[in-house]
Amino acid sequence: MRGTLILSEFNRFDEVLIITMEECGELIQACSKVMRTKNKQKKYINNLKDEVGDVVAMIEIMKQYLIVTQEEIDDRIAVKREKLQKWSNLFE
């Protein structure tokens, strides 16, 4: 079929990125459901935990494929924490 992409046409790098994007989208939805239900429904809180784990798993796989290193992640965490200390109420 012309114009139809088959998964085997993607290389592993592409597949890692696609799955990571999908998992990030699922984490966004899980955050939204917890907020909409005012953190009162255990099933949504459990789903949030599952989705966080799935995203972390994909980050670990990204490290295995040398897309990102732990050092690069740690450096960025430090930058983000500094910004949040300045622009958010998370560290008061």
C-alpha cells in the first residue's frame, strides 16, 4: 500500500521516540484525570503512578539506545530545579 507506513520500516531509534511520545501523552491524560476528580478516585491515582513508571521506563530505554545520558539528564534536572525555585511555589 502506497503511503502506509509499516512498523518494520521504522528503525529502533524512531520506535523508541514514538513510544516515548505515546507514553508522555498517556501521562498527560492521567494527570488531567487526577486533577478533574480532585484527587479523590484511587483508580486515577493508581493510573498516574503506572504512567509515571512507563515514562521513566522509556527514559531508561532512551539511555540504553544512547539517545541521552544520565549525566545530561542530571544536568538538566539541576537547571529545571533552579528555574522552579525562581518561578514556582514548589520550594517555599
